[in-house]
Amino acid sequence: MRIEVRKLSGTLAAVAVLSVTGPMMTPKAVAAPKRLADTPASVATINANDIAALPTCDIWTHGSVEVGGRGFLNNPQDHHQTATAPAGTPGTMGKSLGKYYEYSDIKPGAFGNFEFAIGSCNGLYQVNAGGFNVGYDDQSYYFDFSQAGTQYFNFGWDQTPHVYSRSALSPFVVNGNAVTLVPGAVGHTTPVTLAPYAQPIELGIQRDTASAHYRWTPGGVWDFNANYSHMSRTGTQIGAAFGNISPSFSQFPLPVDDTTQNYGVNGEYAGTSFWGQRFTFKVGYTGSQYTDNYSAFTVQSANPAQAGVQISTWPSNQANGVNATLAADLPWQSHYAGTVNYTRMTQDDAFIPASYINAYMPPASSLNGKIDTLLSNNVLTTKITPTLTSKLTYRYYDFDNRTPELFFPGACLWDGHCAAIDVHSLSMAYTKQNAGAELNWRPMRAWNFGAAYGFERYDWTRADVNATNENSGKLFADWKPYSWFGLRSSVYYGNRRYDNYDYYGYVGDFQWNGDFGAQYLSSQRQLMIDNRETWKANVSSDIVVVRGLTLTPTFKYQQMDYSVANSGNLATNQQGLAYSRKWSAGIDATYIVTPDTSVTLGYMYEDGKQILYGIDCDARDDCTIGPQTFTDDHSVVHTFTALLRYAAIPDKLDTTFRYTASHGTDNILFLAPEGGGFPQNKTWYQRFDATAVYTFDEYAFPNTGSKVKLKAKLHYAWERNAEDNWANDPLTPYTNMPSLTNRLWLSWYNPNYNVHMLMGSLIAAW
């Protein structure tokens, strides 16, 4: 401890200042020290006891450190396919931990987390730092610094895994940007003979992201911001190739190595307009750059006489934009907010033809891709009366695709067949306009009513329609007559219609130069531009049944009807999605029994149904040659949740129990003249968590005033996923399914696992 002597209004007085090394003093509810000039002249002397009682400090700290270990209680299967015929090739699928590790890395071993904060007692400066799951593939760290009212800095770095599979099998391996066969596999040109060379591989991408943000607020009316993020992706994902490779269709691990950078700066000024009301104005710049470190990759063929294929990756590209925002209070109790944004996106990577195209020369060296976008968004809010408020909106978005439409004479098809088929590239563009009006009326405290109208128009270039127009309306009402009861509800209706639907005239004849065989059928209607009617309804409530018990029931309904012909009506020559309906109903119940005990229970039922129609048509949509088919897809999901918090020993032993279960079924019925159907898909997910935290008595560090809390934590988790999927289960490297025996698969999709894990840790907090 040091003693300082300060002059208080002409009288000398001693003031004790605590100087601490090691753990610092925890901040208390202490007022900031007064300036000397604010000290009353009546202060004459301060005795030693007064000095000792002065609540002063230089800095404060908070923090916690958690270290522990975790391990599986069972031996969860993490295998590949079992060995079965033919000739010992992998066959029946087992279980795997690929789905368990999909977005996290919670696996056996030691683990640690930490958080730390330090600041000045006057609240001016503060630093925060922390890290989670240190040393694992999903670890993250942060560092924050602030000078209150002046500047703020944030930095973060995290890893995020995306595991596709831990049970894939393939005779292909990745070497940089070359996908090659394992030794001995070359010369085996069929899936049956290649499958024995398949080796276990893992498929997944690791994302490493660093981000920083700085904010400076000088003078109270200016606000400047700058941000930057850098994300790199490395690993493998699922790839496939057709043609000039043996077998003719092969799945393989595809190399991934790219970076994405996002950055921006903006400045904002808050002031008073010349009519005497508040306004803010902000201008800024945003940029983005994507770089693929591989412009292409090659895939080796099992047939030595074939050169294999070269496949280009996603091209590197960039975007740069400027924006401005104005928000201002206006006369007549109105407020305006508007944004203007202009962005240019470019891509000019050189064309890399597939190796099997031989002497074919593209008509240009690169795409020279260029897209300009312009956005204007405007909102005007007016308080017409004390109980009635209006909102008017208008939004304009122009997606101006200035990429040249190139002509490729005699281009090759995707399967490597180089017939004399001419094709134009397409540069799709559109403008989108939205206009809306809304009235909100609150005649009394318990009631709130609203009505809204919306209009949306697309004008398309190089799309199957020239334009679409949609009119929509919404009504909503809230009622809260008592503190223990509240009801919210809304209904919505939208009607979208296209002006003219003509795939051949707008797209097909230009793209394929009139070649009917390469065009798709205009009868195949696209969801984003087809005629559509939409109905929506939402109802929710909060009900306090008795003191401490709250019920929250909810209901949602959505139905979309498209113009695709109904069964038996072939006059319109349309096929695709005709009807989509989703509805859900559920309830949550929370009961606070005592301050130390609470229970939450929840249930949600979700029901989805889609109806699709198909027509047997020939070229140019002559759909009178065959009957219409009908597909009915019906999905149902039940979700249960439960939570219990119980303080077995108040302020000492806290326990938490959580349970989640989701059971889904998907039924697909296919009706055609010959009849048909598909097996049922089932998914069953369950997770149970039990956590106990015991808090020991506080430990006070001598002569510092700091206290440390020590906690012991025990955590048990059970997680199980079981999926029965007829479409994916048999796709091993070799399959005996008819019409698929000439194809080589990765057999990567394996979502079933069963994990029991126990975790224990010690937490020190101050």
C-alpha cells in the first residue's frame, strides 16, 4: 500500500491508495472520485480511520478459467461399410461419427476455456479476452478493447469444421489439385473390380476466420467504423465426373483451398437539420474478394488409354460497393429513413477447357463477367394521431448483368460428347420493385390493430417470363386485456401472376440456337416465376395460469397454390409443383416452482405436404401423348423438449437436466398408370444432458481484497441419431441396384451414431 498526500482546499490530508499485484480488486458499487475543485471548503482534516475506509481503486478484474477432461462412456461405432460380396467389396453400411462431428469437435481428451476482463474503476477503459475449446478444430478466441465514448476495437478468430463424412470409401486420393488412383487400381475399369481398392477417407472442410472491427466516436456527433474479415477453407468435399473417365460416372474427394475477404469503412454524422430536428447521415464502402488457390483440378482415369478430365473450380471474383443512408425527423411527426447502395461485381478468370475437348477453342479468353446492382430503399413513418401510425415504403433493386453473352459453336455436352450443338451463354438480369403501405391503430392499451398492403414487380431478362406482379395484404391484431394473458395474430394473402410465360421465345431458342433436343420443356414451370397464391396465418399467446406457471401456445399455417394443372386437366400443358402446405402447432410450459427450481416442457408438431404433377411430353410441349403422373410427398415431425433446473443445495449445488427428441417421417406416394411408391424415410434424434455444478466457499487472497470462487462441474451427455434412408443406404462403392452398377460411389452419407460422454472440470472465477 502506498500513501499519497493531496491538498484539499488548503488542508493537507493523507489518502490511501491500494496498489495490487497479482489478482486485482473486484469492482464494487463505488462512485467516481470527485475532482479537487469539487471538494467542499469545510473539509478540514481526515483522520487515519477515515483514510482506511475510503473506497478507492485503480483497476478491477474479472475472469474465469475452466480445465477438465471428457471421454466416451461407450465405444461408439465409427466404422465404414462391412465387408460383403461380391469378392469382398464393401457392402452394408454401419454407423459413423461423421454426423456427430459435423459442426463441432467435442471429442475425448483434455479441454479448457477461459475469460478475462480488466478495466479502470472510473469506467473509461476496459479489456476483454477469452477462448473456448482451446486446441480443438472448433476453437475460438476474442479480444476487445474500449475507451468509453471514444474508441472500440474487437478482434476474433475461430475455427469451424464442416464434416461431410468419416466413413467414405474411395480408390481416389487427393494430391494438391490432382485426384489420383491408389497404386494398383489403374487398369480396373469397372466398379466391381475397383471397389476392393477403395480406402477409408474423411471428407470435410475446415474454416479459419479472423475478423477485426474498429470504431471511433470523436466529439459525440461523428461515428467512424472499419471492419475486415479473412476466411480460409481447406479440405475436401464430394465431387463427381462424367465422360472420358472410367467408370463413366465416378464420385471422388474434391480438393478445396480458397479464401474470402470482406472489408468496409463508413462514417456517420448526427446533427440538427435546418428545420430544427434530428438527422443522421452515413456514407460507406464495402468490398469482398474470393480467391480460389486452384484454378482447376484433374481426375485420373482407371483406363490407361484415357487422359482423364480437368475440371475448373469456382472462379476468383470480387465486389466493391458504396452506400449512403439518411435518417431524419420531419415536420408533422414524421420520420424518414432511406438507403442507396451501388455495387459492382466482376469475374475475369481465364477459361480452362476440360481436357477431353481436344482442339476446341472457346470464343473468348475469359467470361469478362460484370454485374452492377443498384438499391434504393425508402421508409416514411408518420404519427397521424396519438393512436394511429402509418408507414409507406418503396424499394427499387436493379440487377444489371453486363456480362457478354458468348456464342460457343459446336460445344461439347457434359458427358464429353462433342456433337455440333451451338450454344449461347446467358446473362440473366432483372429489376425488382416493392411498394407498401401499413396502418397501425392502438385505440386503447389492450388492443393493437394493423393492416398492410404490398406490391412487388419483377422485370426479367433471359428468364422464362418477361415480368411478374404480386399483390399482397396482411391483417394483424394483438390483444392483452390482462397482465396474465396476451394474444397475437396475423393473416396474409398474396397473389402473383406472370405477364407472359414463353421459355422458347425468351431463353430456349436463343441459348440452344433452335435445337429442340437440348432445350427443356416449357411445361416444366419454375417456382420463382410461376403463378402463385399464398395464404399464411400465425397465432400465439402467453397465458399465466397460476403464479409461476406460463403457457405459450403457437400455431402457424402456410399454403401456396401454383398454376400447374390438376390431375386430369392437360389443356394447360404444365408440370411441376402444384401445391405446398405447411402447418405447425405447439405449446411451451414454464413453471417456476421456487427461486431454486423451475421446469420447462415443450412440444411442436409440424406437418408438410407437397403435390407435384408430371406429363409425358415430346419436343415443343406436345403433352397429349401420355397420361399425367402424380407425386404426393407428406412429412411429419414431432419435437419434444424438457428442461429442469434444481438447486439441490441453494447457492452450493446447482443441477440442470435437458432432453430433446425429434422424430420425423417422410412418405412419398407416386401415382402413375402402372402404380408405384417409395419406402418410408424415418429420422429419430435424441439428446439428454445432465449437469451438476458445486460451488466451494470463496477464497480471499491475503492483503488484496480479491476473492476467488472455485466450482466443480460434472456433465453427462447422451446423443443418438438414427436415420433410415432407402435412397442412400445402398450407395456403397459398388452397388447391385439395377441401372447403377456401372457407377462408382463414395458411400459417404452415414448419419447414424450413438454417443455417451462424461465431462468433468474445475472452474476458477474472480
